[in-house]
Amino acid sequence: MEPTFLFFALFFLSSSSSSAFHLQTYIVQLHPDGLTRPHYDAAIDWHLSFLRKLVSVEETEENDDDGAASSRLLYSYTSAMEGFAAQLSEFEVETLKKSNDVIAVRPDNKFAIQTTYSYQFLGLTPAGGAWRESRFGRGSIIGVLDTGVWPESPSFDDRGMPPVPRKWKGICQEGKGFNASNCNRKLIGARFFSKGHRVSSSSPPDASTEYVSPRDSHGHGTHTSSTAAGSSVPTASVFGNGAGEARGMAPGAHIAVYKVCWFSGCYSSDILAAMDVAIRDGVDVLSLSLGGFPVPLYEDNIAIGSFRAMEHGISVVCAAGNNGPIQNSVANEAPWITTVGASTLDRRFPAIVRLSNGKFLYGESMYPGNGHENELELVYFANGDNGSQFCMRGSIPRAKARGKMVVCDRGVNGRAEKGQVVKEAGGAAMILANTEINLEEDSVDVHVLPATLIGSDESYRLKSFINATRRPKARIIFGGTVKGRARAPAVAQFSSRGPSFTNPSILKPDMIAPGVNIIAAWPQNLGPSALPEDSRRVNFSVMSGTSMACPHVSGIAALIRTAHPKWSPAAIKSALMTTAEVTDRQGKPIMDGDKPADFFAIGAGHVNPERAMNPGLIYDILPEDHIAHLCSLGYSRGDIFSITHRNLSCHEIMQKNRGGGFSLNYPSISVIFKAGDKRKVMWRRVTNVGKANSIYSVEVKEPEGMSVRVRPRKLKFKHLNQTLSYRVWFVGKGRNRNKNTRFGEGQLAWVDRNNSYRVRSPISVTWRK
Ligand SMILES: *[C@@H]1O[C@H](CO)[C@@H](O)[C@H](O)[C@H]1NC(C)=O
Ligand SMILES: *[C@@H]1O[C@H](CO)[C@@H](O)[C@H](O)[C@H]1NC(C)=O
Ligand SMILES: *[C@@H]1O[C@H](CO)[C@@H](O)[C@H](O)[C@H]1NC(C)=O
Ligand SMILES: *[C@@H]1O[C@H](CO)[C@@H](O)[C@H](O)[C@H]1NC(C)=O
Ligand SMILES: *[C@@H]1O[C@H](CO)[C@@H](O)[C@H](O)[C@H]1NC(C)=O
Ligand SMILES: *[C@@H]1O[C@H](CO)[C@@H](O)[C@H](O)[C@H]1NC(C)=O
Ligand SMILES: *[C@@H]1O[C@H](CO)[C@@H](O)[C@H](O)[C@H]1NC(C)=O
């Protein structure tokens, strides 16, 4: 998605008013063993009792406390959290906070949603290891929290699918344009959640503009669910572009759709309700291509719900966000979440601009051009009124655009929308020009008129040409689909970057996966540009974002889950991370723009599903291991209780942990050196899932200005499932340290004697003044 989507999100947030009597949605978290809990049989009665007390204190006109109380309640949560979402005034919130049984009251907040080919790029082949070993992810269930699904898409055809797993307890919820017959053995469940959205949004779901049902009105959810686990569709393309066989990452896995995002966004009360139900429904993986901005974990409803999901053995995979390349922008950063950034594929859709002076500008597009577009006069409304330089709605003077090729700057409104604006103003073609914000990022669209997207360098050359030429002209030459030329994978410009704002002691994002120009299933009543004016119809369309990267990893997690049903979410994540690639297809470092990518862009690297199936060793983490880590963040006992439902004293944990520090057994390593720190020690433990009787030796690449020592230097495993520990010392080499370096990078890898396993952890060092 364009960062512009977030502009809209912010606009709506700032427009909501607040006063002491004004009702707003809050999420009320309760103590699971609350003192008043035993007075009620059902959780919902207990939850309602809090509201009854509030409304009976106030004078209700209805004289019906029960009705007034239940009209305030939006959701009752029992699995993702103990508590409820309700409409409350500020005064009522203060009253509730005084109750011993209430742990926390948090305002509801709003989030934004963030192929045919990517499986081949990732090395998955039908005859090959990972798909065969995991039987295409057979039997695993992926829950997708998104904008819903278009069930008739060929990607959700259930031919060849195994029966619905017996453990499945989900339903196919009826609603507008959706009933139980829309579910099948591929799409085994579908539900929608709109209560939080309905009361808080200035534009609640409206039956005339969007389906109030699991059916997708937007396209995003259909795209992400088919990327995770779409069935094989032999002849997929977008008007001939990117033609090939479409498949999700885990074509044998089942999909359960939880619609939580609507045209104007997604509310955490709805997201939490979906997680609450999905845990009971029996999903194995939860895929969340949505997010906001980083907040402390104890205020982060997604983090809290994910902790419970993780305790139930569910892998939670989330998009890192589209706020890159700004540092500290990574969201969904809890250590129990798998956080995924976006990378490019080696596939290009060239649509080259030939200027009337004979020079060429490289651009890309998925407009189905025929290669013989006319030469047209160029026009650019630089610094124009009403946003005409961005081609905002109603900003382009018809008289000056008619029949011309209009240049539009990226930003403010959507890329495809700019094309519609030019078309309505009578323009004949469009060049989308990246700015310093987008640099050379190349997210293509299926534009409604002949159009191409050029990078910021080309954009500068184009504008100089227009400026210096009396009647500047150009034509666009559409070149179809080209594979294998570009260096890939590379980091997507928009992919959110670390270090984690709230918790730099965990390196985030965890990894990157394909997220630029991804082709996947599309609703059959929506044009490929997703604009209401677009009357073209397709079964596949193209999208870019960390939203697209996330379901790739969700699908691969489902493959691992099928191959290794007993592995914990932490073990699955470890397998994904320690086998990820740090070099591109040419064997050179993965690039980020014109420089090699750092760990804050790629985490452990680019996901490699074949290797992830057999990682050799795994770094496992038990749910309770997270408590010591949360203590190390300085969280209070109450904050830690909110997240973990465990009431332990950090002081006691510190005593027990002496020597071991607070290091979480994370598959990547992040070390923070404050002024005066000379050395740090960390513990790690690895479990042998490769071969019995194997010996691993350590290989270390030291970060600049630091020496790294590992003991022992060999790990001798006698049998499978055996766990061995090692210690790592980091010692700053003060003399050699360049004062300007704030960050350093190295790596630690355990390599077995036969070199068949290479278990790699990135080491990230931060020097703090
Ligand atoms: C469900 O929808 C399908 C197609 O939209 C329709 O043919 C069928 O009659 C509906 N079934 C029920 C039980 O409403
Ligand atoms: C900009 O908007 C104003 C007010 O809506 C309008 O009067 C003016 O004509 C617009 N300018 C252009 C160039 O469209
Ligand atoms: C266009 O030309 C003017 C005058 O020569 C110059 O001031 C301006 O910077 C130029 N703009 C661009 C984008 O090249
Ligand atoms: C989309 O898929 C449906 C069902 O397989 C098929 O009937 C239809 O022709 C396809 N549409 C396009 C545009 O390919
Ligand atoms: C946690 O335990 C302490 C000491 O046993 C107790 O005072 C406190 O109320 C407990 N907190 C919660 C949230 O259970
Ligand atoms: C290593 O390779 C040798 C010979 O190639 C083989 O006999 C041995 O079983 C292998 N060991 C492991 C642990 O894979
Ligand atoms: C390893 O542990 C798992 C779960 O604890 C168990 O199911 C499996 O049988 C064990 N494998 C071996 C080889 O001991």
C-alpha cells in the first residue's frame, strides 16, 4: 500500500473529538482470577457486571440496567485476552480503573492495512524438497486478518484439498453476498468483525458501498490470503503481464478469513475479537498484514493478543509496516511475533519513456500497452494550485491537459488514482515521477490509461528536459515482462526499518520476503486498479507492500508446521531466521538502494523456504522465558502481568538469572553498549533437529571495534532433541572504535562437520552515548 493510506488514517484520527461525557471505545483488560469472577458462571456475565455497575450509578432513562449495559458492550474476550471492549465515558474509565479486578483500560486505536511467480523465485518447485516434505502444507490452517475474501476466485478452488481438519471449530458467517456455501475445503472459515469500527469510524461500513460480510470489497484480503495459501491456477496473468501458474506459498493449507479491515481502516477492538475467536477456532498460523506505529508492548493490543496465541502454539506473522526508509519505523515488534519486511523480485515490467530529444528514461508499468503508443506533448504542473503537481482530484485544468502526457509527482494520493484524475481531465497518458522520498522504488499498477513510473533520478532528468524544451514530447514504450535481469532480492524502499523504537534489544524486522509487484488473486467485481471508475475485470492483480511480504512468510510457516507438527512458534521462527539469505541471486550482498542493506532493513535476511524446512538447530523459547526479557526492559510488574498473565517479581527473576543476564534465546543477537560498558555476556541454547551424532563448530565475524568470544567453540550432539548451551562475550575495543560509528554488524554461525547445516545469527551492536 502507498504510505498515503496512512495519511487518510491520520486524518480520521485527528477528527475524533473527546470530552468527559462523550462515549469512546475502550478495551478493558481484567484479572483472569479476579475476586468477583467466581460470582458468575459465564465470562460474559462477569464482563457485563462491570458495565451494569457503571450504568446503574448513572441515572438511565430506560430504567433497564441490563439493556443499557449490554448496549455498551462491543466484545467479550476470553482467549486472546480476559476482558471486553465497550463504549465508555472518561468518567466511567476512571471508575473502572479503581476496581481491583481491572488490570488496564486502553483506548481503541486504528490501524491501516499495509504470485504467480514469487514461489519460483523463492526456490519452491512441485518436485522439490520443501513442498514434497510438507505435502504443500497439507492440514495446516492459516487465519488471515484482513479485508475479507472473494470466495469465487479460482485461487480458492478446493479441488484436491484434503477434508477440513477435525480440530477445526470455525464457521462460515453469513452476511451480505456471503453464505455458508461460499466456504469449502480450501476456504474453511470466514467471519467479520465490525462493532468497533461501526461506533468509532466517521465512515462506518455501509451496505451500499461495502459488503457487511466476510466478502472483500477492497481486494487486499483476497490478495494476501491467496499469497499465503492460494490453490494452483495454471493460467494466471494481469492482461498478459507476469503470466504463469499462480500458487500460494502453502497450496495444501486451509484458509480461514477474519475480516477486520474496512474502507476507512481497522480497529484494535475488532482485531482482538478476531484473534480471540481464531484461537478457539483452531488456526495454526495467524497472518496480519496490518499495523500502526510502535507503542510499548503493554499498550499494544496486537502484541497482547499474540502472546496468548503463541501460548496456544499459534505462529503470529505480521507486516513490519510501510514507513521506511525512516529508521525506528518498524511496527509489530513484539519478540513473540514474526515481523516481516519487504523485498523485490527479479521480475520487471519495463515501460520506457522516449523523449523527443532521443533520450530514454527507464520506467515500469503494468498497463497493458501494445508497444506503439503515440508521441504526446508533455505537461507538468510544477508547484501548481490545489495539488496539481500531485494530480489531486479536481486540480488539473482540463484545457491544459487535454490530449497530453501529464507528469504527476508521487505522494499525497494513490498512484492509480492519479491516473484516473489525468484521464478525467482529458489527458492521454501519464508519467508518475518518484520524489526523494520514494527514490528508485518501482511499485507498478494496472493504470486506467497508458502510464509508467520513473525513479527520482529519471524524474529529475525529465523535469529538466521539460523546463529547457519549448514543446517537450515523449512516448511510452511498453516492454512486457522481463525476468532475471535485475539484482534481486533487494530491500523495498518503503519497508519499515529498525532498530525497534520500543525494544532495541531485539533486532527487528526479523526477516524480509517478496513484497514488491506481487501478483495474486483479486475480487471479480473490482477493477485491477481498485478504483470505483475502473470497469475492467481480472482474476489477478498486482500490489506492493509489507502487507504482501507477510503472507509469504505465513504460508512458509504453515509448510514448516506440517512438516514438524510439534515445533513451537519460536522454533518455526528460528528455522525461518537462521536459514535466511544475506546475499542476492548473484551472490553479492542484498542491496538497499545503491548501498548494501544493513540488518535494520533485512533482519536475519531473505527467507529461504527450502532451507527453513531443515535448519539443523533451533533456538526455542518457552512463553515464560519472555518474562525475564520484559523485566530487562524496565516494565513494571503490572505491565508484565498485562502481557503474560504471570505475576512474578523481576527482582527474584534477576537473582535466579544471575550470570545469565536477561538474554532471551532469540535467533538473532542485538547488543547495546552504553557509555562505560566494557563487556557483555549472553547465553543461548540450541536444540538439535538435524542429525544425531553431529558436531557443530562456531564461525564468528566480529563487528568493527568489538571482539566476540564464544564458549564452547564446538557443540557435540549425541542425539536428536538434545539441547546444548553456549555463551558469547562481547568486548569493546575502545582504542579501535571509530567515534562516529553508532552501529556495528557481525554474525555468528554454527556449522556442522559436513557443512550441510549453517545456523546463522546476525549480530547487531548499538553504541550509546
Ligand atoms: C448462498 O449463495 C448462493 C450464491 O450466492 C446461492 O445460490 C444460495 O442459494 C445461497 N444459499 C443460501 C442457503 O442462502
Ligand atoms: C483551485 O481551487 C479553487 C477553489 O476550489 C478554485 O477556485 C481554483 O480554480 C482551483 N484552481 C485550479 C487551477 O484548478
Ligand atoms: C527550470 O528553469 C528555471 C530557469 O532556468 C530554473 O530556475 C529552475 O530551477 C528549473 N527547474 C528545474 C526543475 O529544472
Ligand atoms: C476468472 O475465473 C473465473 C472462474 O474460474 C472464470 O470463469 C473467468 O473467466 C475468469 N475471468 C478472467 C477475466 O479470466
Ligand atoms: C501479584 O502478587 C503480589 C504479591 O504476591 C500481589 O500483591 C499483587 O496484588 C499481585 N498482582 C496481581 C495483578 O495479581
Ligand atoms: C558426514 O558425511 C559422511 C561421509 O560423507 C557420512 O558418513 C556421515 O554420516 C555424515 N555425518 C553427518 C552427521 O551427516
Ligand atoms: C523430540 O521431541 C518431540 C517433542 O518433545 C518428540 O515428539 C519427538 O519424538 C522427539 N524426537 C526424538 C528423536 O526424540
